[in-house]
Amino acid sequence: MSLPASGYVFDSLAILALGTQGTLLRTLSRFITRATRDEGPPIIIPALCLADAAASRKYLFEYVGNLITMAPPATIMLAPVDLGATADMSVLRDRFPGIDWPVLHAVREAPMPLDPEIPDRTLVTLDRGLYRGLPVGDLDEI
């Protein structure tokens, strides 16, 4: 299944917030609920962001895996590290040395739109500063 042209891309920090309580969790839950009810854009989880978040909270692998498998098709999806995309990520890494691979994967999945008429993907994060100066499209800090 190919990934949609538009949607919300959760970075490592947003995925980590799924394991919390309070306002952050409620905000992310609204994104997920709207996506699974076909009332909002789909959710895209970059694999490197999930791995990064799960390195701190191991249960997130299972939790996000359950979200993906129990959700209706094409509403919550894992974005694998596509071997064809590794060249894109390497170019980003060369242009922005010192940026972590999960951040680069999030940028790769939420790029600046080439055509303003085409819907793009919105990157959801808790820290806008991680993406300062990077070629990312819409950014939603929660």
C-alpha cells in the first residue's frame, strides 16, 4: 500500500507523547480518532521515528503496532525506510550534518510541497526547533 499525498506525520516526540497523559495525549488522540473515522487526514508514522521513541519506551512498538493493525486500512500507516529514499536522506544528512536520522526520516515524509495546489503532509512535533532550517512543509507543534 502506498502512502497518501496528505496526512499528519508523527515524529519521535509525538510518538513518545502517545505514552503520556493529559493535553498532549488528548490532542494526538483527536488526530487518530478523526483519521480512523475518515473525518480527517491519515496518520503516517516514520519507522525511524517509531524506533527512536520505542528505544525510550519499549511498549510503544506494540502500542503503535496495535493502532495500525486495528485501524481501518489507509488511516494509520507505518512509513518504512524505503531503500529508494535512502539517497534522499543521505543528501539531507550531507546538507544538514549532525541531524539525527529519525528527524531526517520525518522531514522526508513531510517535505515542502512542490505544488501549492496539492495537499501536503503536516509534521506533528513537540519541538519546532528540531526542524528549524530544514526543508519541511507544514509544521504543527502540539
